[in-house]
Amino acid sequence: MTTLTTDLIRAGAPIGAARAAMIMVHGRGASAEGILELANAFDARDVAYVAPQAEGGSWYPYSFMSPISQNEPYLSRALETLGGVVEDLQREGMPSERIVLLGFSQGACLALEFAARNARRFGGIVALSGGLIGPEGMKRNDAGTLAGTPVFLGCSDVDSHIPLARVHESAAVLTKLGGDVTEKIYRGMGHTIVQDEVDHVKKILQGIGSPENR
């Protein structure tokens, strides 16, 4: 059974001293501690990193392309968990336009889905090997606007977990919602993370707090 916890693992700068915050969402079978290790690659010591943990290592039990009902109530609870983390950071003084949502694999799917359903100006949205949740052909009724939020989607052309068409569809949805979307498809990469993706994340983080974004 998949259950959730709102426990957060934290790293990086304290919220009160941080220029930005990043919510890092792990993939299936992984951990909050594991994805936080990725933060070391971003070379941004003035960023607060937080990562929620899914008990059992999974946010929802079935494929992200299964009918939504098959992944309930776990999907709704996972989305509520992310919403709670955003609210916690805001209460601690971090506005949403300085909060970056980043996920890998199942975590990337969850981060994208949360952003689409709760569109507003974020500091950034990063989906590493993921796509929006739901079966093929599902109609979406997302509202709100991402208001120019930088969005990065990176995926392999041969990812056995993430169909390339879903990455393209997700990029189109987020563009329609007002995101400033960059989509990169990597030849033969597989289901992993490469340095070019890390560099794109660095660029997003560097943009937060620059004069034009203050």
C-alpha cells in the first residue's frame, strides 16, 4: 500500500537566509535523501532545498499514464503533500515566485501535475524524465497562469518509462498555461540525469534574485 508522509528533509541554506527554495521530489523506489544529493551539483549554497518523502518510496501505485482513478486516493494525497510544502515555505517567508519545483521520474510527473493544477508564477519547474499525469487522450481543464515561469523538461528519446509523445504534450500544455518552456530530448540517454540538464537547472536558479526578477 502506498501512503504518504509530510516529513521534510532539508539541506542548503536556512529559509530565512535563502535567495530561493527548491522542492525536490524523488522518483519511485527512491528517497528524499537520495534526491537531495543532486542539489550538490547545482552549486547554489544560498538556496534552501527541501524534499518530502513518500512512504514505501512511491507517490502513487500505478503508471502515470493509467486512468486517474486507479491511482487514487494516493495521487490526490501526493498533490496535497506538495501543496502543503509550498504553503509551509510561504509561511516561512518564501514567495512562490522564488520556489522551484523539481522532480525526477515519478517525482517529475507529480511536480508537473501539481504545477498545471495550481498554476501561478513559480521560480521554476523542472521535470527530469517525466510528463503530466493521466491516460492518453484525457481532456485537461487546468486554469490559472504560470505567468512566464521558466519550465524545463528533459528526457531521453528511448526512455522505457516515459513516452516521448507525453513529453511533447506536457510541454504544449505548460506553454498554453503561460510557462516559458524549454524541452530537451537527449539521444540515447535512457532513464537518468545528464550534465546538460544540471546546467539548465543552474540557469533557472541563477535567474532567481537577479535584478530583473526582484
